[in-house]
Amino acid sequence: MFKDPAFYGYYLWAIIVLGAGLAMIGTSMQGALELGVNAAFAATLVGIIPIVNGLSGLSMGVIYDKKGLRFSMILVATVAFASCTMLAISFATGASLLYIVACLILVTAYGSVAPLATGFARERYGEKRFPRNLAIVNTDIAGGSAFKQAVVTGSGGTSLAIYTVMAVFGAVALLTSLVFARITKPRKQE
């Protein structure tokens, strides 16, 4: 696995998507309050996010089954890029409704990484060492967390800066998924 360039492409993609999602989850209430959202609704938003997260994993599993890993990775990266861009715009313009919509869209990308990690580990490396390979692939959440922390710290903790940087990295995730789709083929089962 560690000799396979596709692993690193997938891992970079996952770290960026997870980092963006973690940044939003960690600051969703603060961001809503910054944009003038009622405190009760901001708290409700924090409660809605895990529900959407759970549903997104289920829906991405269905999409993956029908369209495959390549299509699914491109879709998730596109959604992450678009939602991070929407978040940056919401802070630049003060658009609280756009912020709420973008949070819910971004969490769908974040929640889609888990089923795709399973699909990637199985499709790329087969059944023989699947539990070990999946465990390795799932360390992407640690990388995503470190990435999120680096972006938040490097951005000075301001919401506009955080989501502008995340939008740039969202574009990197989209590019990575496009490159991944061109250079990889599922490996034959062992």
C-alpha cells in the first residue's frame, strides 16, 4: 500500500475534505453567531449537522455502488470545493442563509469520506488484508484534524480567512480526484 502512488492521492484528497468538514463542524455555531443568526437556531444547526453527516454516508454508499469510486471522489471534492467557496462568500458578504446552506452541504462531503475509504481499501487492495488496509486508510481523519488545525492557526482563526484557505484546498482536492481518476484502475483481487 505504501508503495502505491494512488494511496497518497487518495489520502491527500481525504485529508483535505475531512479537514474542511472538521473546521466547519468545530466552528459552526461560532460562525452562525458571527453572521447574526439567532443563538437558538445556531444551536439547532449544531444538532442538525450530525444528522446530515449520517445521512450523507448512506447516500454516498448508494452513489458509490451505482457510479464507482472515481465518480464519487470527484463528486465529493466538487461539493467540498463549492461549499467552502460558499462559506467564504457568506463571511465576505454577511449572508447568514448562505452560511447555513453551505454548512449542510459541506457536511455531506465530510460524511461521504468514510464509505469511500472502505470502497477505496477494498477496491484498490482487495479482501486479503482488508481490515489492516482499511485501518491504515482510516488514519486519514488524524491527518484531516492536523490539517484543519494548521489552517485555523495559520488563518489567525478568522472565519473568512479559514474558509478562503479551505476553498483553495478544496480546489486542490478536486484536482487530486481528477488526477486520481485518470491514473488509477482498480487492482485485481488477490
